[in-house]
Amino acid sequence: MKTIIEPFRIKSVEPIRFTTREERQQILTDAGYNPFLIHADDVLIDLLTDSGTSAMSSKQWAGIMEGDESYAGSKSFYRFEAAVRNITGHKYIIPTHQGRAAEKILFAITGGEGKYIPNNTHFDTTRANIEYSGAVAVDMLNEIGKHPEIRADFKGNMDVEALKKFIADQGAENIPLVMITVTNNSGGGQPVSMQNIRDVKSVCRQHNIPLFLDACRFAENAYFIKLREPGYQNKSMLEIAQEMFSYADGATMSAKKDALVNIGGFLSLNDDNLAMNSRNLLIVTEGFPTYGGLAGRDLEAVAQGLEEVLDEHYLQYRIRTAEYLGEKILAAGVPIIEPTGGHAVYIDAKRFLPNIPGKFYPGQAIVNELYLEGGIRGVEIGSVMFGKYDKKTGELISPSMELVRLALPRRVYTQSHVDYVAEVIIEVFKNRDALKGYKITYEAPMLRHFTATFEPLS
Ligand SMILES: *Cc1c(COP(=O)(O)O)cnc(C)c1O
């Protein structure tokens, strides 16, 4: 088989800035050893997130110029609505400024005290919006998805038996909706099978509970289904995506992921009443229903992006990028979550630095060394991000996994960039015995990973 190439050529470039190791040492010290506090200009390859970091196409930029900025009834809205409806089949398409705004509206209406919202794994903004409403967010990931060292095709699947039991225990009347996140972002970008979506829907149908998709990476999920699930090899990406949404009564979407734009999102719904209430809340919090927190030009770019993201050559290149980076570093012995998911490669910091315990933040040590060694920015997903203090002893309670996420922006970096990233990771891995843990010198009471400062242990 020939090399899978980037299915685009480059028309406009943005220089990236090289720095010396000495400069990076100073930059990192000034940033309190927290890469979130580094200026993006001082980063060579930025793998902090795949959210809102996509490169837009020439057609999307043309759409930006075409944008109709009419307050009401803009033609850009109708193009957007048609593009979203073509994929979701949903009756009501409500634009929002990003994914969490759609979540906020949905759960302000359906959530509240005494309610439960199951999901394969809630993304953190989804969980936060549910909890803010007073409801309880419940994760029901299939057992296999909890084992980073086990390779399986659909590690994002929901545990259907757990869902059945949960509905029996809590009562369907206390479960306003069930959600499935495709792909499972918090679980490493692992896909959900069509069979699993179908099975969850059938349980929901028996109890009259609507099913919603958290659809941020629906196209990446659709491509995994085509690759791995029997019966889908000859279907188009659009057909697979349409089938996924056909089981859902609604969806929330961050267009900053699989709509290939820098800002945007939507809520799609079938229920008349829920749609009416959502639109009323939208008018208070986002804007008029035909722009909802976005400019007309943004709606054009989303509509165009949703077409481009379902191009099979694009998705082949996209999924291959994470797999390629994963293969390269795995071959050098670097421990990662296997198989790689759609949008990122996750280094297993526990196995990478077995001698640094969670309380000395092994993931942070790797993140900082990747920056020092090669100007690469990743993010720690472990004791810094999710560590909690024991209320009695004050001891840090670490989460079950210590990870470093290297998220891949869409259509931004080339294969040689990825080769370089692999070389830097392998170099850091070779010198891992010299790495030291960290201690925290400042932390905010909530979401401390964004602003905490650190000091290396001597
Ligand atoms: C990014 C994301 C969201 C939230 O979207 P924003 O556009 O960042 O508000 C929700 N769910 C998942 C799975 C995501 O990846």
C-alpha cells in the first residue's frame, strides 16, 4: 500500500517560531512550569487541543466572505440548517456559539434536582452543565474501555446492561435523556459501534427515554465504523453518519471539532416542545434563532466544513495520523493507550515514569520535558487535572490514570511535523531516568490545571 498522504495542498502558510533549549528553559521557568501559561508564539508544534484549531479550506474562507449578516433569516443560516439536517435528519437545528452553549440550554431545560443523565463518558463541560442544573451525570463505559493496555475495536461503547439496571433502579421518569459521546473524548477518542448505538436506542425506546448524541467527532466515529464494523465497508461516510443520527432524538455538537471551524456549535432536536423551549432560552443567552451566537460567516464555514469532514480521503488521513504517531513511538517502547483513537495520542505516564508517584505529577514531568526538548506542547491528564485532596488527611488522591495527551489539530501539521514529534518523544523516553517530579507552588480552588505553577523536585 502506498503512503497515505495529506489530501490537500497548502495555499497559505503560517510560520512557526524556533527557539533554543536555553530560551525554552527560561520560558518554562517564567511560566511556572505550566505549559498553559506559555505564549503560543513560543511553541513550535502545538498539540494542546484539537478544539477550534483546524485549518479552514479555501472554500470555507470563501464562505466567510459570502456570509450574510442579516439579523433575521440570513441565507447563511438556511445553508447551515440544510447542511446539519442533511446529516442529522433532525427537525430543529439551533445554532450556538460552541458545544457547551448547546449543553447549557439542553440541561437547563431537561436537568434539575433528582434527575440522572447517563453517558458512555461525560465530557467535562457536559458533566459541569448537568451538575450545574442540579442533576447527576453518570458514566457507563463498557468494561473494556477502562483498560488502556487492551486493544479492542470499540472501546467507547456504553455498558448496555449497566444502563438497563440503572433505569430499573432509578426509574425512567428520573432520566430525561441518555447520551452517547462519539467518539469518547475523555476515554481517549475511542469509537462507539453502530450496534452499540442501536442497542442503547432500543433500551431507551422501551422506556420512552430520548437518546442524544454528543456528536463532536461524529465523522471520525463514522470512519472507525466503516473500518471495523461488519456491514459498513461499502457504505459512504454520509450514509454511516446518517444512520448514527437516525437512532438519536437530538444532538449537541461543538463545531470546533468535526465541522473544521474555529468557533461554532449546535443543538439539534426532534421534539416540538423541547425545541420551542430551547429557542426561547437561546434568545436570552445566545441570540436570535437564525444566528444563535454566531456571525453569518461562521454559519457558512460550518456548513462547508460539515461537507468536507465526510470526505473519505480526509478521514483516512485523519485517523491514520494518530495511528502513525502511535505506531512510531510504540515501536520505540513508549507506553500509550492502545489502539490510538481519532484525535489524539495518549502517553501512559505511569508506565513511562514508574518511579514518579502521582503526587509528584509524572505527566507534568513529561509535558514539560517535551517542551524543553522540542518545543512541543501537550497536556497532562492525570493528578494535576483530576487530583483531589482527601478532606481528612489532606493527601492527594490521584485518578486511576496518569496520561499525557497529544491532540492533533485538523489539517494543520504534515507528516514531517509528526515525524519530528515522534523523534522528540522518543528522545525524552530514552532520557527518562533523568526526569524529576514536580511540586505545586500555587493552585486555584477549582480547575487548577489551567493556572497552577510548579517547581521541579531536586
Ligand atoms: C469539546 C467538547 C465539548 C464542548 O464543546 P465546546 O465547543 O468546547 O464548548 C463537548 N463534548 C465533547 C465530547 C467535546 O469534545
